[in-house]
Amino acid sequence: MTSLSAMDGKLNDRTWINISESRYELELGNRVSFPINLYLKKRVNSPYFYASWMPEKEDDYRFTNKKRTPLECSTGTKDARSAALKAISWVKEKQKDCLRKITEYQEVKTKCLEHYWEEHFIDFSSTRASRKSVTKLINDEKLKWCSPTYGIGKEKWSRIRVDQISRKDLTKYFLTLSNGMKAQQKTFLKALFNLAESDFVGHQFPSFPRITKNQGKQVVHFEFDDWQTLMKTINELSRGAARSSISFEEYEGLEYSKKNRKTQRNWVDLYDALWVNYYWFLRSQDTQRLKIEWFTENKEKKEFICRNNEPKSDRKIENTRNLNDDAYSFFKRLLTRRPSKGWLIMPFELRESEGGSLNKVRRDLNFLLQAAVQECLPEFDIKDAIFTNVRHTTFRHHLEDEPKFGQYPDINWFAKNGLTSAPMLQKTYIDYIQKEISLEESKKKMRHSDYSLTKRVAV
């Protein structure tokens, strides 16, 4: 092969060399193999040649959404031929390294929590596709993984092999969560670990840190007198329309404005929503889903039976009967200002499935409820003026009015009628009611002492 002499000097002076195109000048035989995009380059701050090579995208282990940059390495020499030989040796090792890391990545990708999350989400979405509340269910499930504040997907260990996740990883993560969120995310993680079990037979997954429960405290509710004051105020805000028997056409014609939620028709809607939730023990999220068709009249017993077709957390669909006789006449009056079928509460408001915004009905009702409470119950904490506490209110009132609802065996059917459980009633309401009664009775038995009173001193 011809000596490089003069040509070699020219190569050494160049700042950019495609080794494949300069094979002859660099005295590289045809049998020497290397990528055609292997280059030699010089940097401003170094006299040496650097090897530069960009792997194909599918072979690059550096996964990024940004623009890719070539892999580079100093050859430690100023001589072009020596640099080329070192670059070829280097790139062959890098090709092996890329292949090894891609293989490892593919292995991790199918064995990390992210993989099992994708599998879980596909199954979760398909099994709930027929639910009318599917959008909310799916959004809530997505947040368990995707939330920027508590989602598991933001954790580094969500993208390593599941069998490499440690108790320390879980402990550190759970320290960032509130107690309520800890229980939710623990259940979610367990579901993902269960999916992974078949791929890691015999592996013992890390235990979860102990979740310390909050000390039990009484849920907030409206006392009966406050409830009466509240409903009276809402009727007054509606200018008496809430308690009037009006037709659907008259209801439709009530004062209303998209720019102002405090309008006559909205106050009527709030009044109706509160009594419906109260009489049929509904949850706040049920309000915007209620359909007129869900209610069946029993004229003989003077009651309406509500069949909640979208119960909480895919629970069994059950019927709920009103236990207060006032509910029957109220609902008869309510039906006169509604069409024969369709949405029961705020019937003119578009739901998300119809192109409306998510949870707008619930947001508007909570806004109006807080406005009404500020109007008539200034001592009531405004943050507790929400529809969630209407359910607490009705359970408290029913149990106070009829104590046998909290005693066996009546507590069982009372709980079932309210779509809850007897232990939940006992823990949330009955224990506190009994405590209050016992304290009042004991207080009456306490003896008085004349010497505990203040005596006026004569001057």
C-alpha cells in the first residue's frame, strides 16, 4: 500500500474525517469492518482526534425525547491513522455495549411497574366501558399513576425491574402521601404487584409501611334546627318557588343566567337536590347522575323507590326507600316541574357525556350551598358546607329520630337501604350519638354545691 507521507500530514490537519470515505488514505484494508457513519473530529479545546458515532435509533439505549447526539470518545492521539484504528476498536465495543443495554432495557421494560400499569389500565378500562361514569372512573385511575404530586409513575423505581423495588423505596414514597392517599395507593400498588407475581415466581415483594390511621372524629353534619333554617333560607332565596307546585314550563321560565349562578331556578335546583339526597341517602357524586327513571312510585305505601344504577365502586345495584313520609309529597311536587324522563337535578345542564364540563352540576350545587350557609348560618364552617355532609346529616337525623335503626337486627336493613354497612353506621354515627346521650344523662345526675358559687360581698 502506498505510503501516506504527504497525504498523512493533510489528514492530520483536518478537523473532520469520515473514516469510511478516507479508508484508502488511512490504509485500512477492505476487510476491516466498521459503521459507515464513524467519524474522527477535533475539538477546539483539544489537539487530539475524537471518535464520533451515532447509533441507529432502534439500537440506541439512550431513550430521550430530545434531539440525539453522537457518542464520542477521545482517541488520545493526533495521528489520523492511529486515531482511526482506535476509533474502530472503540466503536465495536460500543456496538456490543448498545446491544447489551438494549437487551437489558427490553427485559426491564416488560418487568417494571410501568408495564404492569399499562396492563392493569387496559383491563380496568375495558371492564368499565359500559359504565355511564366511565370518564370519571378512568380519570381517577389515571391519577394514581400519572398525578404529578402523588402518582407512582413519577417515582424512579416505577421503571426498574419489579423484583428490585425495595421496602426503602416504598417507605420513602409513602412519607410523601396523606393518610387518606396512603390507603388508596397501597391498594393500587398491591394490584400491580399481583399482576407481576406470575413473572416472578417465588419472589417476595416488599411489605408496605404501616399506615397510621387518624384518630376517629365525628363527621360534620347539620343539626336539625340548622337544617330547617337552611331549607327555609333557600326557599326564600328562590322567592318561594322551591316550595310551590309549578309546571315544567313555569320552572323552565324561572329567572336564570349563565353568568350568575345565584338565580331563582338554581336556588330551586339546590332545594330539590338537598331533599333528594336527604330522603334517599345519596352520595354527593350521585346527584348529577340521577335520572327520573330511577325512581318508582309505590302509591299504596306512599313512597318512591330509588334504584341507583351507578353505585359506588362497582357495588351491587340496590334499591333505596325513603323512610320519611314527607319525601312522598315532596317528590310528587318535584315531578310536576320535570319532564317525563331525563336528568332529575339541573335538567338543562349538559353532563360531560353530552359535551358539558366535568362535574359542573356538583360544583355549582356546592357553590350555592355554601352561599346559602353564609347567608343564614354564619357560625357554620364554610368548608364543611358540601354535599358530602348532607349524607352524614340524614343518617344522623334518622338515627336520632328512630334509635332502633341503630340496633340489631334493624341496623342491618337500615344500612343496606342506605347503601352502606352496619359497622360503618356504628363507627361513624351511633357511637357518637350514644356518647352524647350518656354524657347528657350523666350531667343531669351531678350534684350541686352551694360552696362552688360566688357569693356577693357586702360593702
